[in-house]
Amino acid sequence: MSPTLCSVRRRADDLPAAGATAGPRAPGRAAVPPAIHATGPTALPPADPPDPPVDPVIAAQLRTALRVISRGTPLLLRGETGAGKEVFARGVHADSAAAGRAFIAINCAGLPDGLIESELFGYRAGAFTGADRNGRRGKIVQAHGGTLFLDEIGDMPLALQARLLRVLDERRVTPLGSEESIPVSFQLVSASHRELARLVAEGSFREDLYYRLNGVEIVLPPLRERADRRELIDRMLAEEAGAPLALTPAAEALLMNHAWPGNLRQMRHVLRAAAALCDGSTVDVEHLPALRSTPFSAAQARAQLPLAEAAIAAEERDTLLDLIREQRWNLTRVARLAGVSRNTLYRRMKRLGIALDPD
């Protein structure tokens, strides 16, 4: 899985409580693959080896999403551009009952109005000028049995919102130019960087569709608020370079203090350039040209290094302590959630000044 989201692979019965079919082919109906029915907690595959640590907020949100979607409840993701909404959706799919089946993503903002309808619902042969002579299955039918991810759903035209609402209510889709409907069953995840409730108030988004999509809304944190930024940097650098790369203290301070308005997408581009510019095994500020002209300059990074290191350590300590308290000092469970051994956890606690005895 992408380093921006580490899987939490456990049985659904172990997940903490969250706040919130196809039979024989009928005459005249198009055949579809078997669907998934999720009516309760679903047993997930046995755990894989632990992944690297992930931000506790992201991990908790993933556990909530898995529990919710296993009951057929749609998810609505909101977050800044580049914050990893599709990566999160793929993580949910990979750890759900639909794992191994299709994950179909469509960017509602990336297609012209005239193409969104045919992309979503499909069409039969000769439905319109330029149509494929064999017709085409739409994204919704392709997602049958798996997960449909509607990115930037807030940009969908109002006319198509009505058709989508009908599909979600009836669980049947009618391709363009056809009189036959096709039964469908899928997990639904939608996403937007805009507040759909505000769009509803402005009249640009259907209120009934909003409530249909918003089974549970999850607001993903921006990169600047994530506690696992250092781990993300290391893993992205290793991916881009093909091998682990070290950071000079000044380069680390520059990366850790950057606001990352473009979030994970921006970080990926910056580190890809750094891997290309670095001739050896260590990345320095000269390999981060996109950040050297930012308000937090390379000179400031070197001057403020001691303060930056102290701030990073304090943030790491607070995050770990919050997780320990959340698990009521059950260090075995904390180590498992953090993806490390108990001995590694003990060493980290000692380094951060966290006593083993809560008293």
C-alpha cells in the first residue's frame, strides 16, 4: 500500500466501536458478477506483518471507516487537495470484504459534462454519435461487487446528481440508449475538498443526495497536522531513490517545518526532485530547491535546528502518550497499533522521557 496510509489489518470484531445480490440471470436483464453482502462485522484476512507507524488519527479513522462500510453505510471523505483521499479510500477497500474485487475511481471534476453520464452509467451500441459499436459498461457496473469511489463529487452537474440518487436508491443502473436496467451492489466512498453542506445551502448540490452520500463523514487531516511526517519522508525518499536516503539535520528541519499547502502530492514531487538531484546517499538543503525560496528558508532551517528538533520530539512524545493513554497503558496493544515490537516501544518511551509506570 502507498506509504501515505498504512493498513490496519485486523478482524472487524476487534475494531473499536465507531461513532457513527446477484442471483440467476433474469429474462431481459444483463448478467453481472456476484455481489458482496455486508450485513454485519466481516472477518478480515489474517494479519500481515506490521506496517510502519501511521498517524494515530489516520489509523483511528481507518478503523472507523472499515467498521462503517462493513455494514453497507456509505463514506464521505473531506480534506484539502492532495491530502490523500483516494489513498485512504483504497486502504478501506483493501481491508474490507470487497478486497480482491474492483476498485473503480472516477474524478467528477476531471471529465466534461457530456462524458460524465456515459462514464458513470455506460451506454449500448449506437446510443450516440461516436459511441463504441459494442457499447460500453459504465463505471457503476464495473464497480459491482467492489468499491465505487466518486472523487470531487461536489463538482457533479445537478442533472446527473438526480440520476445518481436514483441508482443509489434502487441499486439498478440503466445505460444510455437502453431500456433494460442492471442490478448493482457496491461499497460507496465519495470525496470532496469542498463542504457539501455549504454547496447544498448555495443550491448547487442536491440535499437528498447529500444525505444519501453522507452515511459517515471523515475529515482527513492535512499533512502539516500529521504526526508521521518524518516516517512519510523516509519512505517516499526510499521509493523515489530506490534505496533509503539520509537527511542532513538542516534538510530535515526544512522539510519538517514546511507548511505543505499541497499536502502529500506536493511532498511527493519535492522528494522526487531531491532523489534525482542527490548524487550520494544524503539529501541536503541544496537538493530541495522548491523549498529554499519559501518563508522558512534553508538558512533559518540551520539556525533553528535545535528548536526544530525539540519541537519534533515534543510532538512525537505527545502523540505516543495520547495513544498509550487511549489504550489504558496496555503496552502490548500500543506496540501492535504502532507496528513495532515491545522492546522498540520501550526504547522510544525512554528516549522521549515517558515512564513505564503510569504512576
